[in-house]
Amino acid sequence: MAENMLTIEALLPRLPRYSRLMGIDLGTKTIGLALCDVERRIATPLETIARTKFTKDAARLLELATKHEVAAFVIGLPLNMDGTEGPRAQSTKAFIRSCGPLTQIPFVFWDERLSTAAVTRSLIEQDASRAKRADVVDRMAAAYILQGALDRLTFLSREQS
């Protein structure tokens, strides 16, 4: 695995105060992105990148990370329901192996099981049209993933206090 892969626990002491994290929901056709506030309390959907070629996709991801002064990436790891890794998890790890050498920003995997389903259910409850759901689901799933990691970081920091 890439040298800049960390666990959420290892990330906490390395985070500069008032630094942002970027959530990533890596799909086969799109990459959903989310960003948190500098106090790392709230994840907000940011952008959806339509996947084309790795070089172009990675360049856009890193451009946004630089623009928003991102200290770490939280990327959803699509595990199977039994916790094993399938082809999508392997594809996500391959993406990170390729991104790793392009940046010093660390990556943290976050279990994303059911994140897209939860976001889709929420959008349906809000009566969002199918077109609207398709437009926002990936970046909202990235925010869902990032919020889970932010909540864990908050818990860990309180535990250390």
C-alpha cells in the first residue's frame, strides 16, 4: 500500500489545527467529492468528477485539494456486506496506489458500505427527482463518508483529552 496511507487513528495527531479533509466516493463513472469546514465538524458535498482518464481525474482531484488546502483524503472503501474485499475495493486500492506518488497528502480508507443507499433513500424521502438524485448522489455519498470519519475523529480527540 502507498506510504501515505494511514488509519484514522494515525491521522489524528498528524492533522494541523484548522485543516480540511476531503471525502472521496470513487465510482466507476464518477468521483464524488466532499469537503469539511476547518473545524472538521461538517462535511459538505463539493463536486462530482466525470471519470475519463486516470491522469485527468487525479489532476482535478489534486487541483481541488490544493485550492482548498486539504490535509488528508478520506476515501470510501466499498467492502462487501460480510467485510471482505471484492473487485470494487481492489479498484479503489489501485486508484490510491496510482495517486500516492503524485501527492504528499495522506489517504485514509473509510468503510462505505451502504453510503450510496443511505443517501439515495434520503433523497427519495425528500422527493428529489430521479435526474436530481443522479446529479448529486455521488458528492452526497462522499459527504456521508467524510462525516463518518469526522465523527470518529471527534470521538478520538475527546478520548485523548
